[in-house]
Amino acid sequence: YIEGIPVVGNRFDIMASVEKYGIEEIIFAIPTATAIQKKDILNICKETGCKDWMWTSPGIWQKV
């Protein structure tokens, strides 16, 4: 859970999870991800049409 919202699936489940749960916003909260991993995951998120937010470090959010 992040702020009371359940975290579902993994990077390979993003598209299916968006459809299954009616997700409108995706929060990317993996501070240990490499630059390549971040790019790959955010590209998947962009394909969903959801709003993307990246959590770069605890408590810091930025619109991507």
C-alpha cells in the first residue's frame, strides 16, 4: 500500500491492471530502479493513457 492505495502487479502487469482495476493514475515509486528501467516502465505507463507520477525519493513527487 502507498498512502492507503493498494499496489498491484509488476511492470509486466501494468496494461492488464489498468484495464482490470480502472486505474487512472500510476505512481512510479521505485527509487532503486536504473535509468533504463525507469525509461522502460514509464514508456509502458504512457501507453495506458494514465497520468504518471514519479517518486524520486521519499516524499518528493513530480509529474512526468
